[in-house]
Amino acid sequence: MPRPRRRRHIRGNPNSDHFKPAGVPLQRLETITLTMEEFEALRLIDHQRLSQETAGEHMGISQATLSRTLATARKKLADAITTGKAIRIQQ
């Protein structure tokens, strides 16, 4: 039986829940979905420039868990940007 998942503390909210390439209707684009946990990890590490240890403390998770979440989020963003997909932030 897996260990119960710890509750994540999410403080930042996105100003928009979708981002897409200009000039292409959203209905014609494939969409990548970022979870709020992934959004918060990106916000704390890449936007606010916190260390992974500090960001993990803010979110109430370990540095290792934050690192895995951040890697997943960055992979999704890179895929969306390089292949022209829309990005949806799951609320």
C-alpha cells in the first residue's frame, strides 16, 4: 500500500489558465496540462528564485519531491513551446 500523499501548500494563482501560440484557435491545438503543484514549483523556483529547499518548505514537501515536480513541469513546458501546443493550468 502506497504512502498517503502529503497536502501541498499552493499560494500563487495564475492570472490566466491557458497560454497558446498566437494566431491558432485553441480548438485546433493539442493541450499540455500543468497541475497547480507544478505551477507553484515553477513560480517559486524560476520566478521568485528560491532554492529548492526553501521552495519545498513553502509547499510543505521535501526537496526531492519538489525536484521531481519541477522536472515534470519543465519537460511539459519545453514540449509545449517547441511543438506549438497550448498550455492549460489545472485549477
